[in-house]
Amino acid sequence: MNSDALVQLLAAGADTALAVTAPGRPGLTFSGLRAHIARTIGTLNGLGIARNDRVAIVVNNGPEMATAFIACACGVASAPLNPAYRADEFEFYLSDLNAKALIVEAGSSSPAIAVATKLGVRILDLVVADGAAAGDFSLQPRDGATAAAVPPTYAQPDDISMVLHTSGTTSRPKIVPLSQRNLCASARNIAKSLQFRADDRGLNVMPLFHIHGLIAGVLAPLSAGSQVCCTPGFNALKFFAWMDEAAPTWYTAVPTMHQAIVSRAKGNQDVIARHPLRFMRSSSSSMPPQVIKELEEIFGAPLVEAYGMTEATHQMCSNPLPPAVRKPGTVGLAAGPEVAIMAPDGVLLPAGGIGEIVIRGPNVTAGYESNPSANAEAYTHGWFRTGDQGQMDAEGYVSITGRLKEIINRGGEKISPREVDEVIMDHPAVQQVVCFGLPHPKLGEEVAAVVVLREGMALTERELQAFVATRMADFKVPKKVLFMAEIPKGSTGKLQRIGLAQKLGLA
């Protein structure tokens, strides 16, 4: 069914087949999931929350996070946020989104709650009844305030279904609105690339505030009528016990997770033998070919490398499954949108040419919200510019050669160095700062900073890290801080983040 509405996309699963499961919980069938979606949208509509209204979701990883995202995406605009954010970050995102409501788990102590109260955003408690099926919950408003109900209705194909932020290197994070049409197209693209069948079972270990987990881990397999087992998040120590319970046929993860799995796999050969995988998938940052080889040998299954980004509702390219050729070190073939390589002057390059990777297609966002300057830069002749540099070989396989932007990619978590700069600049002892990516053997990059102190002021690396940690999630805190008399500058006097680690002898 080539539908552009999520409700129709999710009509694929057989009524009695399991849709959502979780370790130690009874499973939710497809008929149960569809009833849950209808009930949740009915609750939201009854509270006056309508199509395109933004509902922020701050819920820990697991089946309820998955079904909260799906239910909201079917009727309003879901806005999943990282539960690890600090109050300042929640204040920025909830304000920027213009959130109508915030969903949190009953009993949650998230700093988002106080922020929502301050901003006048309605708080809805997600309540799970004893013995409830995985992902089945009810929503209960914390306040007794009534709002005029809106007629119960599902979202339409061009309605905004999900709103995520991207990290801007030179500006504040940008809002990426994704429509029902975008989500449906992407789910179908991934389901087609991975040849999902009704008897597949995915083990989801990806965070569900991240486009990779939401679309590849949850929506794509459900669109094919197959089952998703939602874990509390990645845990290398529990992965094989979960694998034994869920009996998955596949999983998707970022390279750092795969590397942690490899290191524990030798002692779990019996589990792997009991539950042979059809394939494994890796996305969000590049995977060392040595690790691909080791994983494939241990699991006796192919590892499929894919390439995604938020603005493409995740997937752009993917290596194909056997018997087609996988090329380790590449991100594979166009897998949904059209993909090309563009020269700086906007001309598309022939095979082998190095330039910016550009995309267009039904899974690509129509543009950043309320940001005409960013859109003018991001689109050329109808192509979306990814900011990644790469090339395409004669057979259409794409290789990423570097990032044109300066965003720090820490194991798939994208961090805007400017965002960290701004927090550090709030410290009274700091006069100047520049954050940059420091190469890391496993994560790809970590955050590092060069700081110039005000005259007569003293500050240690640990004190500055503690200061940043009160304002930002742990993954954004600089792992190395260098105190210098002046910030190193390029020949034109500009701060140059890219190559700074090498220049300072840290690489």
C-alpha cells in the first residue's frame, strides 16, 4: 500500500501479530497498537491539541517512547527530546518548538517539567497500568484545566508529523519539520532496502529521540507488519540476554555500539547460534572496515552500512543485502532519494568527482522552519545540500570523504561547537573560547576547547567541565580543555575549528 498517511502505513500488520514487545513484558499486537493510536489521539484532541500542534516527548527509551512517538506522529506533531538535556536546553527547545504539551512518565523528575510549568506548557503524565502490554499507556493531564476539544482527526499527508532540531555550526540549532509524507516515504525506503518481512523481529537499542532509532528502528519495520522489541537503550552487558529473549532477525546501531557488541560476542556464541540474524545495519557515522569483517564473521550475517540525516527523515544511501554487492567503506547506493555530487558552482559532477553530496526526493524536508537564510544556503536547483563531502563511483556507490561543516560527530551524536562556546562564554573567568572536534579512536570525535582566560582570573579544566555539565548533556562537555594566551587563527584572522586538533598537535 503506497500510502502517504501513517495510519494507512501502519495498517500492514496482521491484527493478532505482535507489533511492539519489550524484555520481560507482554507484547502489544497490531490491533492493540492501532487501538492505542486512536485512543491517544482522541485524548490529545479532547485537550484541544490538534493537527500540526507540537507535543514534546521526554520519555526514557523503551516501548512507551516508541508508541508515544508513533501515536503523536499519527495525529499531531511529535517532538521527541533527549531526556539527558539540562533545564537550559529544555527551555530553548520547548520555547523554540512552541510546544503545546509535554509528555513525561508519571513520577518523572525531569527538569523539563519545571521548565514546562514556567513556560505554561501543559504537562501530560504517561501512565502504564500494572501488567499492561509493552507500549500501552494512557495520558493524564496534571492540571484540571479544560480546553475546547477539537474534532477527533488523524493527520493528513502534508501535515507536520515530527519536529526535530539539527545542530547549526554557525547559528542556533535549526528546526527540521518532517511531514507525514516524509515519514511514510522514508519508512518504505528502509523497508525496501532491508527487505523486511512479517516474520522479522528487530531488537531496538537505538535512542528514540534520534531519527535513526525512530525511523529505522521502529517505524520502518512496523510499516512492513513486523515486530520491534524495544529495550531500555543500549547496554553491551545485557545485549545478548535481550537477544536470547527477543530472538531477533536483525538490529540497527551506530558503530560504537557495534564495537561494544563485538567485544562481548566471543563469550556469547551459543546465543548467536540459537538466534541467527538475517543482517545487521550500521548508520550515523562511518564504520571501520575491520569491525565490519569481525562482526560478519562472528554473526555469520551481512553488515549493511547506511547513510542518513535528520533532513532526509534518516536514510539517503544504503549498501544492499546479498546477493548484491556490499562495498565496505562506502555508504552504498542511493536508497530512497536521488543522490548526486555537486561542485561549488552548483554543477553536478560525473562519477569519481569529489564535491558536496546532494539529495532530493519525497523523504527530504521541504525546508527549515522560519529560516529563509538557512534554506537559501541549503537548497540549490531543488537539491538539498547535505554539508558532507564525498564522491560516487561508476556503479553508484557513495563514499563520504569528509564534512564540510564543523559539526562534531561523537559516535553519531552531533554537537554544534558554537552551542558549547556560548555556554563556556558565560563563565566569568573566560574571555574567549573555540570548541572543536578532537579525534577519538572509537567515537570518531570528542569535544575539545581552547580557552583564553580574563586577566588575573584562574580556572582549571575540571572546574570548567563541571560548569558546562550543569548546563548541557554530558556528551557535549569538552573532554579536553587547553588554556592559551590567544586563540589560534587562520591566515585571514578567522577562527578555524576544522584542523585545529592537528594544528595543536592533539590528533
